[in-house]
Amino acid sequence: MMKPGERLILDREVFKAEFKALGPMTFQEKATLAILLATFVLLVTGRVNKIPDVTVCLGAFALLAACGVIKARDIGTAISWDFVLFIGTIMGSVDPAGDGRRHLLNTPSAPSSVQSPATCGC
């Protein structure tokens, strides 16, 4: 559907020259790589390490800000806040219990069986 009209041929020497033109990695690039790798590992091993995902993400954000990767001016203009809110809404609507109930209803203070008015005969 979105295939290019002609086949893309990339010469190895052209690739090497362009890669060399990038120069060495800066401190911010190395910090970003290390922080994102650590964040990925902590998120994947969340059940084992018992560190909440929110803590991992906020910690990564704080580290990126401390290293100068994210600047105050970037937060207001460089982030698509509509997209962030959309993803947050989608992630928040996931049913973590897997049984059709929201996780807030699975607290010890909530009744153990939640019925809709259609099934309880009300």
C-alpha cells in the first residue's frame, strides 16, 4: 500500500560516511540511552522488583530533566499533550482484573460480588 515506487539501494560506504558524520555520542545521548534502557528493564521486571510503573516513569522523567535532556521550555511546546492524554486515557481504561470489573471495585471495602441492576432484580 505504501511501498516506494523504486527499490531503495543503500551503499555500505555511504552509510559509513553518514554514520561517521554524526560524530561521537554526546553526554545527553548517552544519558538518554542509559535511562531508557534502565526504564525498560524496570518496567519489564515490575512483578519481580515490586517497583510501581508510575515510580519508574517519574524517576526516568526526573533523571532526563536532571541530565538536561528535557528542558522546561520543551515541556510546554515540544510535547503533544493531546497525544499524551489520549494514551493515558487508553491505558487507564484497561481492565486489570480481567473479569469486567474496574480495579477500584476490587478493594477490600467493596462488596465481593458486584451486580448490575439488570441481574440483581432491583
